[in-house]
Amino acid sequence: MSNQHKTPTRLQRILLKLAERHSPALTAWSRQQFTRDVDNWERELASRLASQNSLVVLIADEFEPSMLKDQKRHITDWVKSYQRFHRLLGQLLFPTTRRFHARYADDKMPPVVVITADPAPIATVFSGFVLPYLAIRQPEQNLASELELRGLMDMIIDHLQADDLPRAVIDEMRRSGVNLLVSMLQTRVRHLSLTDFNGQVLAQIQPSQSPPPPPRPETLPGESQHQPDVPPENTAYELPQIPDSSSESKLTATQDMFQQDIFLPGTRPLRRPTKRPPLPGFDDDEDN
């Protein structure tokens, strides 16, 4: 079924415009997916933007009323945590090629921020490991044990092929990474994730549980000791729903998207990309 005349949601529009600015190939592909109403194309596009263009889309949940009066500080602190994680991974593995920059996607709340996390392997770590983990574990931080966090860092180190570093360096990277993840879990800004895990991450990093002791008999010998059925532990993890702000998505004109930088220590404004003409057959904001 054709979706050509349907208005994209705020998030869809951000992704389409982001691809338009940075990747002609992804622009054509994403517009085709949107027009055909393909399931989960947004998730696939976000993953490709990370792996091919070092771009990671950060999405926050709705802010609590008490956070709105100081929302800029909350957003800046939220993005700084990704900058610190990027510095940790990059300073040892990519000392001459790493670059980090953050920019608002539009002027709406809750915030959507696009970060440039060069090189691409670090961007894929954010999209395929860090973001989905934070989105799932932040509402249930009691499940984020130190063993689980260490397991996540081990998977990240393995993904970056950093296991040939000296053992002391790896140990320090793991320790610092765990501390960063703990602070990111505790931030007041609620992390959401557009991307899913890069493989069966949670199933592999969860600490093994010792079997519980057998229940103490409460019946006399010869009487039935039938125990009620215990439902199996739920191991299906689903990403949280991303707020849909489609009703106001048209209020940020195209020329005003991806314009406002988030100034962080050690960063400079990016050169504005050359605007490419839109592909024929699709224009979601003719007046902008």
C-alpha cells in the first residue's frame, strides 16, 4: 500500500531529513521504506546512520514538570555523559580520528539530539549496546548489577577489538565504563532508544542465577505435595515506546532543523552540510 501522501511523524521526519543531509543512498532507501509503509524502517535507518555516517540519534522521554524550568542544563548534562563515554573509548583506540559533536534535531520537546561520534565503530557501540541497555535498564536499575555492567563493557571491548591492549588498560577501561553507565542510568533524563541490541546482549551478560533451594514440605507424609505452576522468567525484552509528537512536527521549518549546537567542552560548531535538492516524488513540507 502506498504511503506517499501520509504525513511523517516528528521522528520519521527527523530521520528522513537527517539522511537527506548526509547520505544520498540512505535518502532514497528511507523514502522508499516510508512510502511502502515497511515495518521498523526507522530502526534500520538509525542503525545505518550510525554504522555508515557516525550519526547517533538520542531521544529523551517526556520531561517531568520540575525539569522544564532548567531543561537546558538537564539536556546538556545528558549529552555530556555520551561525550565522556566517547572520550573513554576513543582516547586509547582512536587517538587521532575521534570527534564528538551534538546538535538539536529541532526545537521541540522532548528533545531529540543528533550526535556525531567518530569513528563509526564508537557510533555503533552507542546504537547497538549503550542506548538499548540504558532504555531497558533505567526503569529497573535494581537489575543493573555490577556483573551485568562489566559484562556489557566486555562485549563493547570485544566489539571494538580492543582485547589486544595491555590487561591493565582493559581493566581500567572496564572500570571507568561501568562507572559511566551507572551515572547514565541515574540521570533524571529518561533514555529512549530507537535502535535495538546488536545481538543477544542481555541474555549473554546477565549473571547466572543459582537454582533456588527446594521448597520446605508443608504437608504430612502421604499427602499430596503438588506445587503450583510457576511461570517461566520473562526473557523477552522490548524497547519502550517513543513519544509521538506528530501533531507539532511541522512547526520546525526544514531550514531550521539541525541548526542549534549543544556546546560542550572541547567541541566546535560543525560546518553546515551542503543542502542537496530533494528527490522527486517526496516532499513532506512543501511550505518549508
